Amino acid sequence: MPLPTSRAKEFWTRWKILHIRQLSETGRATNELWLPEAERTGRALDQLYLKRAETPERAVVADTTIRFAAGSPLKLSSPMYLGDMSFGALSGVPNAAIAKAADLTGIMAGTGEGGLLKEVAECSRITVQWASARFGVDANSLSKGQAVVIKIGQGAKPGIGGHLPGVKVTTPISETRRIPVGTDAISPAPHHDIYSIEDLGQRILGLKEATRKPVFVKVGATNYIPYIASGVARMGAAGIIIDGAGAGTGAAPSVVKNNVGVPIELAIASVDSILRREGLRENFTVIAAGRVSTPEDSLKLIALGADITSVGTGALLAIGCLMVHKCHLGFCPAILTNKISDSPVRTLSMDQSVTWLANMVRGWTEEMKLIMELMGVSKLEDLRSRRDLLFHNGSLNSETLKILGVEAKQQGGGSPSAAPSRAPPRGANLWDPARSTALWELSGTTGKSPGEAQISSMGSIGPPFVEAPSRLSDWVVTDGAQVTRPSIDPYREEIEIVNYLAQGRIRLAAPFFFTHLPESVPDNVRTIFARTASAMGLLYDDSTGRLSGGKYPGRVIAPGRASSLGSIITAVDLRGHLSGAPVPREGNGKQGALYLRVPSSAKALEWIRSNIQGLEGFQGFLLDEDDEESDLQLELSVSKLDRDLIEKDVRWRFDILAEGNMVRGSEDIVKLVAMGADCVGFGKAALIAVGFEDDQEIVIEMQKLADHLENLVVAFIKDIKLLAGAAGMSSVASSLVGNREILRTVGLDPAIRKELGIKPAGAA
């Protein structure tokens, strides 16, 4: 089918899709072995190049055969593994075609966690997955194929279990997975019998004893991936499948897919390094998965330390995927991920699918051989972990190069990309169409699932990998708990996001509030925000005082003047405080909490640091990014203030409230909280979500606006629980606030990273 025109920037570009299609149609190498410069994204793997031999002494004939696993007699004709995709996520024919193509070409295929189709079980070159829900797993299924894979996590949603929407659970799926028709098939986030590396060791040993087959462990690439891989090797596994951020999926919460995990190249490099350092690398197979888009990618990952690379999305593209990101809805135009019925109207051709997949494997392998010959490398063993055969184009910073193990010296290549030497401009690309659409869906302004976390499919297009970053949090990812600690399942377990301010005097239902809205917003809209804050246990910052004396003073952050007293929080502006204005203490017979409003600026932070002992009367600080004197993004000011207060041993006395109309959503909120904020205020994101545009004359029904705003609050709460649960945290207030350890930066300038106090992704 012809490719549709995409309005958004994509990782899987037209060139990459057509390149894979050409391989699948011909079974031969194309005329373009190397990724064109215009196709290279901001990820580190695209900024690396393979060295060509300058004067080879003799012609090299490349051999791509490789041993599958220690203790297994099986050899692969090519270092390729067709990725784990379950029956249900795929529509049956693709599952069988992948397995049959692996048999035909002498490689290996995964089967996912949806149980085994008869046609798949009859194939020999498959692995059988043992996942947290144990869908369709029994002794008979485990005896099939060449190995067992314990699935702990995946790159698209580390710390989150699998999710097959109920709309796709039809009778065939029900019978294979052994679950009721029409119910969501949600795998638990953790294995409830694996809560430590020792527990994992017991499962590995038990499955080896039961099946007499090699056992692999599949994990998402997250903060502690070097230590997880080391533990997996020590526990006797034959190998590990590491799935990097941005990997494909049939269905995942967008907030998790776009913000959790580290890129596969950083994970592979750090895993290979630690395994070698600890003497565990030999006889241990490392399979790299997640955004392996070309044969060149495969060879670069092998040079970084992988043995085999997994091709998942690429396999679907070979048999017709159009990359429309609607796999979870069950109406795939290419009939790959469509809902499976007893008598489908359209069925994918098995023979044609097998032919296309086998051709892709053969063409992919031929391109790898041609590149190896140009490099003067005859065997894969001579390429594995050869970082010296990689060079970069000058756009990668020294910290990233150290993690990758690549020489810092530039050795040619293309034009450098925009690696930041300072904080990026604060307004760039904040409200792109994809973000606006997501906010509309969360609020119910559009879409069919208001108040729910947005579910999407296939790979992530978010920054810093594809889209250009527009604020510092775009270079920051959060952790997914795996093996080293259990994740918390937000679908089955309670995650507490209630927060307390003013040393317990103020209870908030969530760690966010509504910030002051732009001047152009009419008072009736402001009233809706204040009313919603009051009804849902939040706060509304009425910094202008336009709602003073109104109906909802109990949940309003009021300006520090007499007419505003009686509000739950009174915020005194730093400029007024410095001018000697009297500090209000109480009003209407009730004492309110007193906060100091300061700009998000280096000057204001230094003043607080120097004068902290004289601020005993205040319960906290309100960092306002919208203040005209602000010269720091909230990420920097929050992290700096949090660490300053800790250093002065007064953090327990003061709250940090961070606010600004450039806070875009739940992911920014979680990252700012982890950097040190107790509560985060947002405004414009909510206005966009409810359909209000401050530069247009739009008549909005007030009740509908209120409903949309309440939906957004509920959806943000669910998003935050998903991110907290994925990181293994059951309480935001006690575990997330100021916990920079769950954060990692990807490609951020080291000087800025150090100011944030966050470690780089991939660092052991």
C-alpha cells in the first residue's frame, strides 16, 4: 500500500520504510548501504559512523554466522532476531510468518507473551516467552523452540506490564490467552515471584531444569541496566535481550513510552563494558533491540558490544506496515495488527508475508556483509566490541563519547547537530500539534477516552531522539524499575500521590496546581479554574488578585495584601518584601500559610541562599518562571534551590512550589518533582486542553469547560501514577520529591547536567 503523508516528524521516515520495502521485495542489497545525512536523528547511534578500510591488503569475504547461545549447538546465518510480538498485538498471520521466515533463513524469532499459535509452535527457530501474566504458558508451550525468554520489561514501557485493549480480545485471543472475551489483557508490571536478582536466579534455574534449554532475560534499557545485566549473567542465564527506549509496541501509555528508558546504544555500550570488567562477557549473548532501523545500525550496535540485533518494527514494515500508530485500535489498514475475528473479511497472505520477511532477512544480511567487506572485517567476532572501528561527526559531547567508549577526537562525518552549550530557548516548539492533540484527548475535548491516560502504539517520536528539545526536561528521562527493585502496578495497586504543604497543614490531592493565567483570559474562565481547584483538592494561583473576595478563597494562592487574606496560601512578592512592605500575617481570624514568590533566576536563588536565616516566617518559596526577571528554566532553579536548602539543613522547613505557563504536562510535573519541587503549577497546557485559545474569539460553554478541566486533572493523576509506578514508587510525597536518582540525562551538555545534579544515561 502507498505510504500516507505524515504531518509529524518521525523516526521511521519514508526513506527507512522504502529501504526496508526494497530489501523485502528483492532479497538483495540496495544501492544505499549508508544512512543519508538528512535521515540522521539526534540519537547518538545516528551520529556514529563505521570506519572503512583505507588500503585492504586483500579482498575480504564477510561471514555473518554466529553462535546463538552458549551450550546450544544452534548457529544463526545472520546476527538477527525477529523481535517478540504477541498474538493479539499482531493478527496471527504475521506471528506465523515471522516464525516461518526465521526457519527459512536460519535466524531466530521471538513469540511474545500471547500464547503460541499452532502454526508458530510448529516452527523450530523460535523462543518462547515466559512473562508476568503467564498467558497461555504451560509445560507443553515451554518445550517448543530453542530457548525460553523471561520477559521482565520492554523498551516501550519499562516498569509497566503488557496491555492488550479489551476491544482486541476476541474469541481466538480469549482461547489462546485463556482470558475472558472483551476484557483488557493487562500483564502485571512486576513478576510477583521475582523481587530480587536472587529470585530471578531461581526462575532461570527452574526453567533450565524444566526445559533443558537456554534461558534469556528480556529487560527494558533503564538506569541500572549495567548492574541488571551483570546480575543476569551471574545467575546463569544464557543471555539478555535489552530493549531500548523508543522501541515499537502494540499499545502503551504515551507518557511512559515517551519519557522512560535510555537509548539502546548507551545501554549496550555500558553493559558490554561492565560485563568485560567483571569477567562475564564470554559465553553470554547480548541481543540489542529498539530502533534497529538499518543493517548499518546492526553493525554499529555489534561494534558497541552486542552479539545479535533484534528487528521488530522493521519486520512489520517488510510486510506492509504503514506506520499510522493505531495498532491498539484493532483497525490496521495493512491487516497486521487488526482485531482478530472468527471469520475475518480480509486476511493477510501467509505465503507473501513469509516471502517478504525472508527477503528482508537476506537483503539485510547481504548489506551487512558488504559493509563489513568495506571495513575489511571478515568475521562478526572481529567486529564485536570494537569501539575503535567507530568514529563520530563532532556533535556528541565528551561524556556521551566516554559512555560509548568512542574516541573523543573527531574523524570526519557529517555536519554537527545542535548539541546545547547552554540552556535552550524557553519558548521553542512547546505546543506542537502532537502535544495539543494529546491534551485534547486527555480532557475529552476530542477523542473517546476522557480522563484516561493516552494510549498509543509503535515507537516514540519525542525529544531528544526525534523532535528537537524545547526545554531542559526534554533531555531528561525517568527510570523503569526492573529486578533491582519491583515496579508498582498502577492498575492493581494503590499509588499515593496526595501531597502536603506547610509542614502538613495543607493537603493537596495531587502534586500540581493551576498557575496564574495570561492577562487575556476572562474572569469567568478564571472562576472555572478556581472552582475546579476547590472541588478537586488543588490550588489556583490568583497572583493578580482578580478573584479576591470571590467564592473560592479557600483554595486560592492570593497576593500578599490585606484584601487577599483568608486564603489558604498568601504569596508575598520578593520585590515587595525587599522594599520593606509589611508582611501580612492573618485575616478573617484565620492564619494562612505564607510563601515568598521569587523569579526563576540566578539572582533570586543567590539572595535566598544568603538570607535563609531571616526567612523563618515563610513556609516556602514559589518559583515563578513567568516572572519578567526569570532567566533560568524551572528545572535549573528547582534543582539548585532544593540542593541549597538541603546543604543549609533547612529543606524540611520550606516547600518549593514551581510554576509557569511553559509547564506542558504530567511528564514535566513528575520530572520537576523529582528535581525537588513539592508541587508544580501549570496553566496554558490546561487552557489548550479545554479548547480555549487566548488569541481567538471563541465562545465556550462554561459547564463543558469545567468538565474538560476535571477530566484533565483525572488524566494527569493517572499519568503521574503510571510514571511513579514504573519507577517503583508507591508514594509521590515520600519517594519522588527531590529524588534525582530516578532521572537520567540523554545527550545534555555536561555543564548543564551537573547544574541539574542528574547522572547521564548509560553511566554505571
